[in-house]
Amino acid sequence: MAPVAGSSFFQEARLPEQRAVEGVAFPAVLVPAGGSLDEFLATVRSERASRVEPLLREAGAVLLRGFPARTAADFDAAVEAFGYEELPYVGGAAPRTNVVGRVFTANESPPDQKIPFHHEMAQVPTFPAKLFFFCEVEPKSGGETPIVLSHYVYKRMKENFPEFVEKLEKHGLIYTRVLGEGDDPSSPIGRGWQSTFLTKDKAVAEERAVKLGMKLEWTDNGVKTVMGPIPAVKWDESRGRKIWFNSMVAAYTGWKDARNDPVKAVTFGDGSPLPADVIEECGKILEEECVAVPWQQGDILLIDNWAVLHSRRSFEPPRRVLASLCK
């Protein structure tokens, strides 16, 4: 890893896995010029707006590597230092546990399952603008969190499948998911309705679902949630470009468990089925354009959820990656 000269506590660096996308290094990488955890936190507070955010805006993701954050509590302090408002995890699909403060486990699905590319909570109207990941225990092997630039995926899909993209932009998508009562850690979408809506009261769950624009159909042992139609392509106002803001490939290929058939999990907004061959090609584009940097203990990855989709590769334990969602 080669640092790039500069006078700040934050030094830009280059990694072999980075790619140049439209002339910009993706992701941006910052390493420390030395110092303690307290110095790191103070620098985050003083240089967030001048140093980190311009990089995040340009690159879409910033990897902080080699900083003195080692524990979940250190990570929580770092997230606090950035000063972004916390986003409660209401309506998300992944099973996760609160660790400390604003810090949760990332998706707790089994290590042999990969999690397909998605924008965080793209299937609900209120989603995080930014997300942090932190590597507390690096994987024995695998377990990367690949990232890919959303506007570039849109561009490739528009070039290759213009009619499909036109229909997608016209109709949006409908997401359907069947939830059990409690969490099912064996499933990547195993969050039960009680933790999805943060209540054990069905009436309160109904109220919260309505606020999300979600319809609920109760069954004997759970509930079917229907969300949409919602847009699958959004306009990134700050950068002036269209983005591939959906969980289409993730839902169609990955929303599979004892309760859910992934082919029924996502359709066009008019109810018509998505073409399997186009979904497959979209999955290939996501893989072709992504960057996967192997995790090192202490890594903090800051992602702009308006710019970047992420996924998770299967891994050989141990691996503990934590997450925090911000407005």
C-alpha cells in the first residue's frame, strides 16, 4: 500500500485492488500519518467536511485503513465523531444484532451464503444515505464486501438492455417478502416481523408498515409484506446522474428460504415477471465492475448509499464485520 504525500493526519493511499472509474480511484483509501485513537477521532471531527466528504462525493466510497480502531466501542466512537444522524433499521430484511451504541452486526446469514449486490434498504422509502462497515475480526479467507458504482451499472444496463430499462423506469418494482414472527439466522432475509417493525404488537406493526408504504397480509405463522411499486432507478441530485437504486438482483437470486421463492420476491411494478436472462446479465455486470478489497482488522469502510451498491462474498470463519447506518 503506497501512501500519497500530504500534510494531514489522513494520507491518501493506493491499493492494487482499486480501479480507476472515469478517472477516479475507486474506492478512495486513507491511511494515518501516525497517532492515537483520540487523535484519529479529533481529526475526523475537524477534517470530515474538508477532507473525507469531498473524497466520498468524488469516489462514492472511502476505506480508512490502519487507524487505531480495534473494537466495536472504538468503531462506535468513530461513527459518533463523523456526526451523521443515526437511521433506525426499520423495514430492512437482514437479521442483525445491536452490539454497542449505534453499532450492529452486519447480515448474520451463514458463511457459505453470499449476499448479492444491493443498495442498503432500497426496497423501502426511508433508507440510509451513508453506511459504515468495520472489520473487527478479519476472515480466515473470502468474506470481502465488494462494491460497485451505481451510475456505471445503470449506464451499462441502458446500453445493453434499453427496452428493459425503459420498462423498469416506467413501472418500477414490487418487492414481496414473507416474514416469520421471530428472526431466522439461517436465512439472509431472516428478519422476523417483530424485529423488522421493532414491536410485538400487530397493530403497531401495521402503523409502521403504512408509514413505509408497505401492505401487510397476516398469515397463521407470520406476515406477507408487499412494497411498491417503487422506483428502481433514482436521480442522484447531488451528482446529477441516474443510479441503479434497487435490490432487483439480490431479491431475484437471493431472497430464498423456507418461506420465500425468489422469483416471486420481485416483479415489475405492473405485476409482470422480470426476465431471468436480463437479471443474470445484470448480475454479471455487477461482478465485472465491482472492486473487492480483502478485509484487514480495523478497516472502516464508509459508503455513500446514493452512489454505491455492496454485497458479501462467502467466507471461512472467523469473520466479524459490524455496521452502522446513517441518515
